[in-house]
Amino acid sequence: MSKDRNTDRLDGRKPALIIALTTVLWLALQWVGKQQGWSAQVALIGDLAALAAYIYALALVWRIWRRGSGK
């Protein structure tokens, strides 16, 4: 395996981990919020934080994709 492909593979793990952890934490926050009776504003803060994490992961994937398409 070439060095570039190995680097891309390793760099791809970070966005995958961010997406997986964000989803699990977001679901847990929604569940806890429902159990505790939190307001919609608190849920919105969690939603916006999850959205920010997803956008960051998308930016990382886009950077890897652009690096690969320049070859």
C-alpha cells in the first residue's frame, strides 16, 4: 500500500470517529433531556453542537477527497 493511501486511510478514521461519537452523544442527550424534562432551548443547543461536529467531519472528509483528486 502506498504511503499516500495509508495516510488517507488513517486520516479517514478521525471523521468516522467524530460522526459516530457525535451521533451516540446526541442520542444520549435527547434521551436524558426527555427523561429530565429539559426545555426545547436546551435540546436546540445540543442539536446545534451536533450539527457543528457533523460540519467539521464533512470538512475533514472534503479535505481528504480534494487531496486525493489532485493526483
